Amino acid sequence: QVQLVESGGGLVQAGGSLRLSCAASGRIFMLNAMDWYRQAPGKERDFTARITNGGTTNYADSVAGRFTISRDGAKDTVYLQMNSLKPEDTAVYYCGAWQYGSHYWGQGTQVTVSP
């Protein structure tokens, strides 16, 4: 089993920045891609960003150019740097990780962007 713990959420004004962290622990040998999803109230959980073992990244169109995903392999930690935040970025942000075809989720961290 893989455990994922997110941190760094909070309340920020529009235009501000936040950095989310996600630390992986447990049976983390051969973790593959790690990603971030988000879920706004009353909506489905949506893909936000992904980074592979090789460092390839991809982003949802809604965050491209504003968010940056990065990974510290030595610490088995993935980050999401969020800049130029908008009220529509308000959501619970979930970290995810792939291992041997299974996807694991963290518990989520709330991000609230005020106008």
C-alpha cells in the first residue's frame, strides 16, 4: 500500500500563490507517475497536473501556464506550485500516485481563493 499526505492548502486572495506538497510513504518502490486532481463543490474530480518518473509533465488547459508540478525523487514528494490563483481554482486538491497499474489517493487539501 502507498500512503499519500497532502499539505499546503489554505485561503488566498485572487492573484496570490500557494504551494501544495504531497509526501508518499509505505510500499513506494517503483512509484510511477504522480498527479494532482481537484474537486470543486458539486462537481466531479478533475485532472489538474501529472509528472512521470522521467519528468514529463502535462496540465489541464485551465491551469497551464499558472501551475507547475515538480517532484523530488529522493523525498518521494510531489509539489504543485500555483500562481495567479483565481476564485474558480477553489477546490479540494487531491494527490495521486500510480504503482503497478493501481492508483492511490491522498485525503485532499482545501484551497480557497477569495475574489
